[in-house]
Amino acid sequence: MSRLRRPLILSAIVLTMIATASRSGSWYEDARVRTGLLRDAGRRIFSDPSYSASGRQSCANCHDPANRYNPSNPLAVQMGGPLLRDQGLRAPPTLTYLNRIPPYDNHHHDSEDEADNSIDNGPTGGLTWDGRVDNSAQQAAIPLTSKFEMASTKTAIAAAVRRAPYVGNLRKALGEHALDRDDDAFAAVTRALGAFEEDYAEFSPYTSKYDAWLTGHARLNTRELRGLALFEDEKKGACASCHLSRRALDGTPPVFSDYGLIALGVPRNPKLARNSDPAFDDLGACGPERKDKAGQPEYCGLFRTPTLRNVALRKTFFHNGVFHDLRDAVAFYATRDITPERWYSRDARGRVSRYDDLPARYHGNINMDAPFAGQHPGAKPSLGDADIDDIVVFLGTLNDGYLKDNPYRAKPAAATPWALPASAAEDDVRRGGGGHVLDHAIPQ
């Protein structure tokens, strides 16, 4: 089908839908009301511990609304199970900006509006660390029945929702008999959670200082600007190669992830009980939780790139929670293969076991592109200590809550031709920045 005909056909479909909606009168209003009822039930389910086997754990325990749906404690992974004594497999990611994650695709191509759609970006998308589900309702179902998370059953969850004070909202939204069968009741619970997590104002607010800067409502200070420049510089941090920091060509704000699945060679976390078994390996996209890629070695060790929005609120980093300091996470990228003894364990003979959380047969999957390109023992890191500190400062501008409302939906402020103070540019040159931070002095 030609590109010219496709928009015409789509326009015809849209016009037909509008005409149908106008004939039906209250069709749109009815759908809006039912969505609101479903979303309200999902919000209440999210914080209701009666859906767990222990009766003491809810979704909010691992995804704290007050912490932008990140864990609020420093545990590497969260505790769960019937008695809350079982370690989870992975660190819970933030639930913010789930709506921007595309469905999983082995060979993802950007749209023509975003970039060069002739480039195969490889495995991309899907929710969870291994990308095994494609929507928030499917994602919500996982912790409800996982034996080391909420550890409940469909039957128990169905019973819990039928006696909940908000059950009437679900029946109004989905139908009087929507909860009669256990499977349907379970599906209603996950659907309600999914609807809640698709509340853009709550989960995709775009209210960070960085968003304020992009839309002309604030200015970044000297260190924040320098951190951004280092973040984007392909010869320095090269962070933006995976954590996209610029608005898309259509004006869509950045979510700081390309959602690609990648093997980083993150160190093994000795604090995880499962890792005391040398035969256990969390291989990400090829298992143990994801089943469809089992036996496909090219997917082993790959984990989805998370958004960096609200990352400075986290107390654990990477899929296994091995780091508890954001600065360490940034430094790992800069020195992984320069000072491997800093990051990895040693074997019985005292030798550094590089990439010790991934069997050697999969080491070929580990990413060697920037910022890892050119790293080897004795090499000079592309980022110094001060550079790492400034990147961490910049990452703090990605925390939501700086603005009250989404600035991309408001009338844009008149762009102010802010210039970086001369003293800041001079300081940047003295520290080796070469003044490149000036590229970011005016809101884009």
C-alpha cells in the first residue's frame, strides 16, 4: 500500500468512528466513565495487601507511590512469599513511563518519524527486565502469583476482589457477571491494575526539572549542564546512545531509554541467596523467568534498558541490585574493563573473574560499544571523578515533581535566550570539557 493511500484510508476510518460516536450520543462518555471506574479500582487494588498470600504485601510495597513507584528501601531485591521470607529474583524497576515501552520485537526498527527505519536495533521492548510481556495488565499478573513475590493464586485473588469494598466499580465497568468465574475475576484485577498504570498524569507526568528546561520553564545550573554534556558526549559518557535524551522529531519528550535488550556484564551479587549456588544464573531474556528464548544463546545475559527518569530516587541499581549508589553505577560504565578488580570477584587462585554473573560461553554477547570501546587495564578512563559526579548531578534533574503539571500539554513559554555564564564555560575548559556544554545553554 502506498504511503499516500494509507493516510486517506486512516482518515476515512477516523471519520467513520466520529460519525458513529456522534450517532450513539453517549458512547464516548460511557467509555470514559467505565475507564474511570476501572482505574479507581486498580488504584485501590494496588495498595491492598489482601491480594497476597501473606496478607501483608501489596504492589505498593515494592513500587512505592511516594518514591515514584520505585522501592523505598535499599534491599537488592525485595522479600516476598507466604511469610515474606523469600527473596525476589530481580530488583523491581520503576513503573513510571511504562506507556512508552514498545511491544517486544526481536528486530526493532524505528519509525520514519523517529529515526532511520532501515537500521535493525535488535531485541527491543517488552515489560519487565527480560521483556517477556507487552502490556501493563500482563505485567501486573506476574507478581500476584509469583512464589517469591505476592505468592497468591487465581482462586484466592478472585475471592479477595469479590469481597472488596470497590467490587461494585469493577462490575459497573466490566459487567455484572465479570467476576463470576475465577479466571475472569483474576483477569478483571489485572485489567484494573493495568488501567491504573496507564494513568498518564500519575505514571508519566513529565514534571522533572529537565522537562522544565526543555520547555523553557527553567534553566539548568553549571554542573547540571556539564553533566548533560558529558552524558551525551560519545567520547565521554556516551550514556545517550542507549538512554535517549533529546526530544523525538515529532516533539515527543525523551524517556531516557531506547528499551533495547543488552548484556552489560554486571557483577554477580553475592548477597542474593540464589547466587550461593554456582549452577544458578539469571540469564535475562533466555531464562529462567522468560521461557520462549530458552536454548537460544544469543539472548543470554540480555536485560532491557530501563528509563533513567526518577533513577536518582532509587537505592539499588541494575537487574540484580548489585550497586546501592548511583555514582557506582555510572563509574562501572566508565571503568568496567579498566579496573575489573574493582567490580568483579576473584577465583580460588586469586584471579579476577570478569563478567562473573554470566557463564563464559555467553561472554560474546557482552556489549563492547561506547562507553566500553577502548577499555582495557591501564587505559585512561573517559570519565574522571569530577565528570562522574557531574553526571550524577544531572541525573537528579530527571526526578519528577519539579513542575506541577506536564509542560508539554501546556502553552509553551517564550524561549529565553539564556547563555551559560562565562565563568561556567571557563571552568568547563579548565576541567577538560572544551566548552562543549555551550551547546545546551539554550532550551531546544
